[in-house]
Amino acid sequence: MSHDKLITVIVTTYNRPDALELVIGACLDQTDRHFEIVIADDGSGAATRTLIENIARTSPISINHVWQPDEGFRAAASRNKALRSARGDYVIFLDGDCVPQRDFVARHRALARERTVVTGSRILLAPRLTNEVLAQRLPLQRQALTFWLRQRAAAQVNKVLPLAIHLPDLPLRRVDGFVWRGIKTCNLAAWLSDLEAVNGFDETFVGWGHEDADLVARLHNAGVVRKNGFWSTEVLHLWHAEAPRDREGPNYARVLARLADRTTRAERGLQESTHSN
């Protein structure tokens, strides 16, 4: 993708301002500066609002805080609301507990191709390291490889090689057919026009589980090709307790059904939710 095209980075968050501060800090430390930040807030309290306002006041990058009331886990609705305010041609989704490397935006820009969705990966931090990072407000994107090698030796991260070796845009990145593995909206990018064509995220997916796979499945049904961003766009995922997964089974079945019937548009997505917000 040419550098003249604006990218929108959508960062999801919910009541974790200490982690969000590190994520926004790393976004503002990017080597590629031609992007905007939209915070998709699923109902956080005043501490998050104050943090964003304070950072935005002096930020050289545009930061837009898009908030919705706290009515349970509604990530799909939150991301759709953020999408409607996006000004970029291309959208990168990032979670508010996933710290990007300094070349994160640049590498996503390099991998972007028309009618393609890029699914990136993450490096998992253990609870002890996460607590130390948050307490010290440590800029993870600025840590040298030796730091990560020590953390790997201490079993505080699950892998380190993708931080040392970045692979270019090779044909092997293409994923033929629909593959579940590696689909996570904590690190995913697509063209805004393609997201609009499938009506964005489906807000009938409530609770944790597979609203991200549903999006990629519908993009696949619409003819959008998936590429792996592994070994190029890794983010550093701060530890947190897992959300309840009582909706995972039913949501999984819904995605399978949509793959079978070739559904492309969200049942309740960008277009429908416009009238209720």
C-alpha cells in the first residue's frame, strides 16, 4: 500500500487504563506516522476517559475516543461504532492489552494488498512479567532482543524468534480456503471498503467467542483473500484472566453454518446499528 493512504488503527478497551496507556504509547512511537487512532471503548469508566483525554491533548497523531454504555461484552458493537468514525482507507484492529512493535503499522502497510485481509499473531507475556511491565510502565516496543531472550529463558514469554526474524511478503503467506487457526482481532487488518461490503462485525454475536472468525468467514465468502501476518506484525500481549466462554460453542456453530450457506453480510452490523446509536 502506498504511503499516501491513511490507516485507521482501532484499539479496543474495557476498564484497563494501565495497559491502554502502554498500547497508545507504542502507537505514538511508530516509524510510520500516517495513521489515526480510534479507541473502541466497550463501556469503561472515568479513569479511561481521563487517560485518553490527557494523551490526546498533546498527541501528534489524531486520537478519537468512541464509547458505548457498559451492557456486557459487546466487542462487535464497539468495533462497528469505531469503524463508522474511521477516516482511513485501511483498518488495523488492535486490542488495548496488545503492545505493538515500533514498525507494526509500517509492516501492516507493506503486507496490505487489494481484497486481502491480514491476520497477525501475538507473543504472550506471563502474569509476573505483565505485572512488572505495568508497574514500571515499561515501553515494551523499545526493549532490545537481549531483554526478550532473558524473558524467554525465564519462561515469561511463549516465543521470541518472531521479534528477531521478520519475513517479507512471500506467496506462502496466502491462506487458501477458510482456516480457523490464527484469527484474532487483537491483530487483524482489512480495507474499510471490504469491511463495509460485509456489513462489519455481527452484533448478534454476544459474549466471548468467534465474532472475529465470523468476520473473516464472511470476508472469505465475499472473495477476500486471507494472508498471514505472522513473523512480521507480532504484538506483545499482556496477560489477563480469560473471559467466560459459555457462548463459544453456539457461536462456533453459527460460523460453520455461515461458511456452509456462503453468508457475506452481518445480520446486524454497520448499517443496521447506525440507526440505534
